[in-house]
Amino acid sequence: MNDDPRETRVLSAVVTLVDSLLDDFDVVDLLTELTERCAELLDIASAGFLLADPLQQLHLLAATSERTRDIELFQLQAEEGPCIECYRTGEPVLIADIGTQIDRWPRFVPAAIEAGFTSVHALPMRAAGAVLGALGLFDAEPGDLSEADQLVAQTLAHIACVAVLQELPPTPTTLVTPLRSALSGRIQVEQAKGYLSEVLDMSMDEAFRLLRTHSRMRGEHLTDVARRLMRDRHTRPEVVRALMELARGQGHR
């Protein structure tokens, strides 16, 4: 456990993430790291980012775990929940005890409880005068977000916006290309994760961690590794062999 004051840990996380923005980074990998930082700094179970496409349809972009991914996707399918409401209103949605919201979200609440989440919060991702998506925060214990917690979460959500829009200046007329690029990268990673999970007989979480570890060891973008694995028949065997060796080195059969 890190004994440093939270202010120190928050500043350290922000500096590290901003340094990543100044380097050659992969947006899916960076936003996944952002969800992990959210969980750590806010002392919650997990977090996830939903990003809107140019038609204002939300899509999952990053999540701390497969359990978080599933509940975020359920929100999208059910068209109800804190992240959906947050995106539509542009305002934070803070729920200390999800069980009190059954009338508000009759489909989402039972699913969240079944997934093991008791409190859920959502904060808007804003840039260029527009709401780009929402950051969802999930915990297994009931509880409010303090003003300090909200500030930390909103700061990380803003860094996420900057990461998504890094390719072009953040104006309404230039949002489409980077949004499409980020969502396309996430789709490629999801496909690779599913393929690897089946081929190597491991969980989706394990497959994703393996892909991230491989890409970082090779100095490659996560989405580039995923693309080579799924779309290039010539390099796929090489990538699979490298991933199998890495998995064995980590103790997988």
C-alpha cells in the first residue's frame, strides 16, 4: 500500500499521464491506465470511459476490468444508467447507494447489484464546449464522492479528453476524426483480446493484460499489436508465438 499523501499521489499521476501525452502514446492503453488511476486514487473498485461517436452514440473506450466493461455495455444496451444520464445532461450523476435508484433505472440497478456494485458515479468528459462522453466510477461499498474526489475524477476525465483529441486542435469542427480513431482502436483491441482469450485459453482480463505487457515490452502501440494480430495473416503467427512465450513466462499453461 502506498503511504504517500493522496495529494502527492494525485500530482504524481497527473505528471506521469501528461508526460505520456507529450510522447508517442496509444489512446486505448493510456485511457485504460487512467481508469486504473481512478480506482487507485479514489479508493474504488473500478472505472470506465464511454465515448460518443459523431452520431452521439456512446461506446465503451476503456475499463479497469471485464466486470466493469460488462456493466458499462449493459448501460448502453439498456439505454439507462448514470453514465447515459451524465452524457445527456452534461452534469455529474452521483449515487451513493444504487439500491435507492430502482425507480429511476429499473433495468440497470439490478444488473449493477448483481455485478457486485453498490455505489456508482458518473462525470462528464468535456472539450471544445461539447460533452464527449462520461467517466463511470464503480464501487462495492456505498459512499459519496467528496468535493476533492470529484475534482480528482474530473481532472482525470479532462486528461482523457486531451488524449482523445491529441491529434487535432479541440474545436467542434475537428472532433470527428480523433473520436473515430479512438473508437476504431478500441474495437481492434476488443477483437484481439477475444481471439487471444480463446487461443490461449485464458480470461479476457488476462488476455488484455498480456497484450498490454507485450506491447510495452516491444515499445509498440497496443492498437498496432491488436491490428497485426487480427488483420495481418503474415505476421499473426509471429505475434501469437511471442504472446504464448510471454504467457508461459508469466505462469500460464
